[in-house]
Amino acid sequence: MKASKRNTRVKALENLKSLAIARVEAARDAVVDRAGEARARTVEMVTQLEKVFEQRVSKAIGRLGMPSAKEVRALSRQVSELKASVEKLRRARA
């Protein structure tokens, strides 16, 4: 085989290899992009499910007559205010 034909074949194989590598890289990039999109959608759906779950649990707890976290904080604040008032009255009497 002549050197020129061999060089032509080598160059053709190199070009084919470069084209194949470029296509594989493009396919890999597309898969990575789709995986990122799927991950983002999954996180969004899980967040929505968590919100629905929290709302349903909150409603169920309310039906059982248990106070909400907001109500407990308000009561805690009132207890602290009452403690301060009682302490102030004690000091005034002393």
C-alpha cells in the first residue's frame, strides 16, 4: 500500500474518531442536562408533597384538639409576661 493511501486512511480514521467523540460528548451532555432537570422536578415535587403532608397533619392535630405551634408560642409569651408581672408585684410588696 502506498504511503499516501495509508495517510489518507489514517486521516479518515482520525476524523471518524473525532466525530464519534464529539457525538458521545454531546449525548453525555444531553443526558446530564436531562438528569439535572429531572432532579429539579423531583425536588419540587417532594417539596409540594411535604407541604401537603404538613397541612394534613396540622388539620388532624387540630381535630384532636391539640394546640398549634403558633398557639403554643403565644401561650409561652403570655406565661413569660405573667411571670414578669408576678415578680414585679413581689418586689413591690417587699
